Amino acid sequence: VQLQASGGGLVQTGGSLRLSCAASGRTFISYAMGWFRQAPGKERELVARMYWSGDSTYYADSVKGRFTISRDSAKNTVYLQMNSLKPEDTAIYYCAARSSKTFTTTPSGYPYWGQGTQVTVSS
């Protein structure tokens, strides 16, 4: 499994960004796809997750109503649309995958990772 994340950048408070995660290597229909983030000095946290089949999305409380996870099966790509960005959203964002629908928020539960993409929100 290969995951390639992109789309980070610098944005002002209140702005928007869309992250992309291109997946390859196998069929992902039974996979859970997650977006994690890690801010300096903090632990990596799960911010959004969905099953590749399109059901059962999860959002961390801190991003509910602002972030949306989605996927384009034809492009084998998962997206994270981030709106109303805040300075506290500044972090390196990672996409990850696991071949199980058992719910977990722990990074160790995801064996496949893309490289991080930096998101910086200026105040």
C-alpha cells in the first residue's frame, strides 16, 4: 500500500484547504482511511476517518462541522476538506490506512502511512 498526501500550505484564519491522499497498491474497499495530525510537542491525533465504502465517518470534536472527509473511488483518492481554519489547526497532516473496520483512534492501529503535509494557519 502506498499513500501520497498533498495539498498543505499556508492560509489565514478562516481560510480553507483541501488535502488529498492518493492511494495505490491494492483494493481498498474493506479499508478504513484516516487523516491524522501532529502539532509540535503534541501527540499525533486522529481528526477524521471513513471507510473506503463510504460509510461510518468519524470526526474529532475539535474539527466537527469544519472538516469533511470524502473519497473519489475512480481516482483512488481520499480528501480532507478543511474550512474555517484556526491557528490551532496548524500541524503536519498525515493520511493513513488500515485493513480493518474495527474503530481505533490510535496511530499504531494504522499500518500504512503517507508522508506528512504541512498546514499552517496564520492569525
